[in-house]
Amino acid sequence: MFLSWASFGSCDFTMDPLRELGRTLLFLGGFVVLIGALLFFGGKLPFRLGRLPGDIVYRGGHSTIYFPIATCLVLSIGLNLLLWLFSRFRR
């Protein structure tokens, strides 16, 4: 049996645009809820984002300069893992 290119075009797996929009909004809503819970319960966590050991704070006479280097690294690694898992399960 020979397969032609025309037979591959008949199996079109397109999803309804409104369903795709609904799925995207559900994932974004879940993400917003998780971020909100992290901010709400953040003070009770054993580590405080923004006050990690690698964050640099310089307090001058009338000014304060803050460089959250360790916090940025932790958030970057966490978001990269989350997005990697999301793309892995989406396939």
C-alpha cells in the first residue's frame, strides 16, 4: 500500500480557537493563583525571597541600594524548570 501526501492532509488535528484560548486562560489563572499564594504565605516560608545570603544591600547616609542577585538566580532557575516542565507535558 502506498501513502500519498493527500492522505496525510485528511487527518487534520486542529483545535477550536476558543477551546485553545480557554485552556491558555486556565493555565495563566492557575499561575496567578500560585504567585498570589507565594506572596501571601511568603513570610512564613523558611527562606525569605529578597533576603537571601547572596543579595547585596548598601546603606549609605541618605540612600539604600539593593542588588537581589541570589533572589534573581533562584527565581530564574525556578521559572526555567517550571516552563521546561510545562513544555514537556504539552508535547
